[in-house]
Amino acid sequence: METLKLALRWVLCIPVALAAGGVAMLASTFLDSVSYGVTVFAWLTSSAIAGAVAAYVAAYIAPSHKAWVAVVVSVLGALTIVSDLVTVDNSLMVVVAHTVQFIAMVVVTRHIFKEGM
């Protein structure tokens, strides 16, 4: 039973982390829009919160190698920036928001490497 629990944690750590980041972004965008209206600052802070939550949740769920799991999530964040730059449809604001999200992921990953979980 313990092996099944560990396997589930490994399988679910990245998808749950990305979903948690998405939920955090939706929630913080909603709360900011209720208070101040949708602004660039609200969107960028929501992106930063989403990136930080995604990296932290991935490291928290992973049974071991927590810092390296956070690195993998940060690399996925970097890949979203690359895909934004390659895709012609995306605006500069989307690229900036994903860059802020990536920076937050890197900050949390560095903290996990330095301090541990």
C-alpha cells in the first residue's frame, strides 16, 4: 500500500501543481478584479502567485527530490515563454505575464534548494 501511495504522489505531483497554480491565478485575479478592476498590476501579481504556488505544490507533493521537482516545474514555465515567443498570436502582455510567473517559480525553487522543505 505504501508503494501505491508513493507512485501516486510521483504521478500526480506535476499535474496537481499546475492545476493549483491555475486555481491560484484565477482566485487572485478574481479577488483583484472585485477590489480594483482588472489592471495590469493585478494580472502580473496573479501570474507571480500562480508560479510560486505551482513550484511549491510540486515540491510539497513529491515524495523525494523535492528541489529537483521544483526545477522541472520551473523548466515547464520557461517552455511556456518559449512557446509564447514562437507563437505569433500571443501579445507582449502574455509573454510578460509568463515571464513574471517563471521568475516566481525560480525564486521558490531557489528557496527550496537553499532552505529545504
